[in-house]
Amino acid sequence: MKVLKFGGTSVGTVENINNVKNIINDGDKKIVVLSAMSGTTNHLVSIANDIKEKKSNDAIEKINALHETYFKVVDALLTNTFLNAEVKEYITSVFNLLVESTYKSYSIQLENLILAQGELLSTFMVNKFLKQEGVSSTLLPALDFMKIDAEKDPDSEYIKARLNAVLEAAEDVQIYITQGFICLDKDGDISNLQRGGSDYTATIVGAAINAEEVQIWTDIDGMHNNDPRYVENTKPISNLSFDEAAELAYFGAKILHPQTVTPVRKINIPVRLKSTMNPDAYGTLIDGNHSENGVKAIAAKDNIIAIKIKSARMLQAHGFLKKVFEIFEAYQTSIDMITTSEVAVSLTIDDDKNLDKILVELEKIATIEVDKNQTIICLVGHSIVNHEETYRLFKILQDVKIRMISYGGSNNNISLLINSNDKIKTLSKLNDYLFELVTL
């Protein structure tokens, strides 16, 4: 059995929902993971923020507008009078719940409940549409089997046991539809896998049932060799290894949630990236193989903060780095890049939630310099640090001021830290030097 995930754009219009139906209705059994309709999660986040800021009237106004939008989609999607009425009744119950939420005190549990409604709406609506079209389908509620542990990692044993039990008890159909993104936490409260988490849901489900393949369907025809939002004439990559895909996802490739390949890499279940708008395109196949050496792709990660920690006695101060890392660990802040010199260590973080507290602690042991508005440019490919063409990337040094370079920590990744104002220029220059093979 395969697992197919469709993102918000794929279920964002009536036309695209029809495309999804045509893709999944091929006679084979499969589990289909759906995101919320495009734009819905952003609206729900805004509603939750209004409740947090005690702006109930603003929240209700947004709820009513979104309610009306869903009714318009249902009228265009469902011509069957009975199914149309059934879906509208469900939608109304969801939006009544949202209105009731505006009278409650804000909590993270309330926000998670609000955010979960997007996926619940899309799956209910698409399932009824498939029934209208004569496609054999049923819902598998994700909250019946998806759970995270105290560390917010998937509770794999629980998920595997519960999902297989749910599948065994479900009616025998061709298509099993479930929600991406949402789950239960360790206490049984509604939670989620963070933005983009539907990809993660798909591979967690794929690993739990030992799927033949997991497919991630979006509006892009695979992972591209550069960011198509900023660079012209990018090209899809036909094959990536799990390691290469993980590096690209972590360092900014928006097509994948950073944890997507983690559940399936150990058991070597391939992941295929496909386009709902162009289903015949090959896309990108991610598996345990690597097809060639050298730089395959470039990604960019924004909102990076660089911290230089200077200590004249660093080399003589036993345990200095240990103290530094313990400060970041205490505030649960991950480090992306790190470089060292005789008297300083520079590192980057992408989470400023506890930055002020971290700086107070660091200033007790060293002199600190902070640079915000930074971007990490990541170059990924198998064994790129040893490849004969890798020298081309250093041509960039004459065009852009590089704040840090991480080279050699991984054979498959070279990272450059730059000012975010130089991001588009850097991506374009690297594209020319590495992929267009400009004469040097």
C-alpha cells in the first residue's frame, strides 16, 4: 500500500480537488493524507492570536468570513443535495466551535484545538466529494492513532499499534483518508507537528504500515536545484538520497518538512515528490541511493542570528565550549553552524525566543557580538567536499561578503552565512557558477 500526501494548494480549489480525485482513483488501495485548504491555517492562526489579545470581535469577523468561503467551495464541489447539506452541517458545527472559543481564555491547548479544524474540514469535505463521484473511501481520524511523546517526537510504537488496529476495524475501501499535521500530545490533548507537518504525518504513517512508497504531492514538480521563488530557470532534481533531502529540508527547501525522511530512512521506504498540477512529470525520488557526486542543490534558511563569543583565554580555559553549549541547551535553542578561532567561537541560531536570556548568560564568560538579519546558504550533494568541481562555489567570495563558512562537518553539505540583503544575489551567482557552468 502507498501513502499519498496532498498539500493545501492541492485541495485549495475545486479544480485541484478534482485533480486529486483523478490521481488517487487508480484502483489501488492507499492512505491519503490531506492538509488544510490553502490559506485556512493562516486564518486560524490569526483567529487564535485575536483570542490571545482579547480581540473577540475581530476573531468572530474572521470566523464568519471563513465560514462563508467554505460554503462557496461546498456549493461548487458538491452537486448532490444530500451530501451538500451534510457537509454544510458539519462545517457549521466547526465554525460554531470556533465562535465558542472566542469566549474562552487563551491557552496553547485552545490554540491547538483551533488549528486542528483546518485538516478536519478538508478531509470531511473531500471524503464526501469522493463518495459523490463514486470513489470508495472512508475517513481514518488521525487523532485515533497519531501521538507525540514528551519530547514531541512521534510515539512510533503507539502509532503503529493503533493505526493497524484502526485499519483492521475500518470498512474495506479503496481510499483511506486521514488528516496531516494534527496529533495528540503525551497527555492526550490535541497538538500538532508544526507547520508543514503533513509531510511528516505521511512518512510516519508510511513507516507504521511499512508502505511501498510515500508520495508528497504539491504544486511544484519535485525538489529543484535552487529556490524557484528567487532564481530563474531552476530544474527539478530527479534523484536524491535521504541524507541529501534531509539537509535541503532542514536548510530551507520549503517543499519538505525538515523531519520528513526521518521515519522512513532506516527501513528504506522511498519518498517521491510529485506535482498535482503536472502529475505526469517524474518529480523527485528520494531513497537510500545516490546517483552522482557533486553539488546537486542550493537552499536558503532565513531569520538567522549570528553570535560571536570572544574570550582571550579560550584555548587555556578547559571546558569553555562545554559551558557555551550548556547555556544553549538550558534554553532549548539549537545551533545551526559553528566555527572557531584561537580567541572566539561564532555560531548561529534560528530561534530568538530566549535570545536575551542566552546573551545574559554568555556575557558572564565572554564578550558577545550579535548579528541579526542573516541567511544560511546551504549547498548539498553527495561527497561535495571531495568533488573536483566544488572549487567553483568559492568564486562567490569575490561577489558577496561571507560571514561564516562551514566546510567539512559533513561530506554532503557546505554552508555559507551571509547578510540576508545579499540572499538573492548569492543564490543567482551560485546558480551560475555551479549549474550554468560559467567560464571562470
